[in-house]
Amino acid sequence: MMGLYKKLLGGFMQTRIYEYLLKNIIPYIRFTTYYTTLKGEKYHKMYDLLKPGDVILTTDKKKLTSLLIPGEFSHAAFCVSRDKCWETSEMTHEDYRKSCFFDLCKESDRVVILRPNLPSKAILSAIIKCKSFQNAKYDVNFYLGIKALYCSELIYQSFEKNELGVDLSDLIGLGRHYISPDGLYSADNLDVIIDSDLI
């Protein structure tokens, strides 16, 4: 039965309908018109701790994508600077996106900042590599590789040879390696700095 599921899912993921839904419909569906819960004081406490090289995980519990992506977190981004113009890099349905920490928080109910437990040289190298992906397209099929990227894979590919110690287990039944935001959360070399749920 699982083999049939993988075959059907894999076939559907190759269709134009699937790509259209994933890029143009699903990201915009929220189950409320009200704001997310992360505001003001929590945002400032988190922003004060944010450093280039940090990994940011988020979820918006009222968004359809959070229901479709298994786990606690539905999105991942990478802090590349603190210049208030291009602070974070992320892969979204709009492809590679330069954004700010505020942009992530205003669309989130929960935000967690993780810091690589790696030498500063490795972190700087990852930031440079992440920025080099700025013309990347969003990978709607979630394959590993740099031809196209999805959110958590952008972070994985920015570091050398799985320096973060991420588990590449197939977490969503695709029958291949997949890096989820939750996989980053449990990576061996990423330490939780702050969790908005605990403030």
C-alpha cells in the first residue's frame, strides 16, 4: 500500500496542476484574517539575540502550509546579516527571497532561532554560499541538489558536507532523502538560542 502511495504522490508531484497549486494557491490560504500571535515584545527580545549564521524556524498555525508540512515547523530561513535590508535568505513559492527578520515574524505564531555550533570560519563560508544561491528557483518536488531549493534545503546546502549534522530520513513518505524544518531543529550542531513559545 505504501508503494502505491509513493507512486501516486510522485506522479502527482510531476504535474503542472501540482506546481500551480504549490506556488499560486496553497501559500495564500489562511483560516483566519486575524494577525499571527508573535508581536512586539517577543519580536524585540528575539531580534536582540539574532546573529548572522543563525537558522530561523517558523510556523503559522492558521496557514494551510502548516497543516500540509508534517511537524512543528513549516518554514526555515537563514540570517545572513543585521543590516535591516537583507537580513535573512529564504526559499518560498516566490523562489529565493531576501527578507528581514521582521518579515518572518509578522507571518508566524512561533519562531525559534538556532545557532550553529561550528567555527566562525564555517559560518561565514555558509553565509557567502547562501547568498550565492540568490537566483535559485523553488524546488516544488523537494529533490536534494542545488538546481532548485526548498526552504530547509537552502540552509543544508549552504553548509559543507552536512556540517550541521542533519538527519536526512524520509519524513514525508517521498521515498528519498528530505530535509524538513523539524530536521534542522533536531540537527546535532544547531543549538536553540530562543523560542518564542518560551518567552
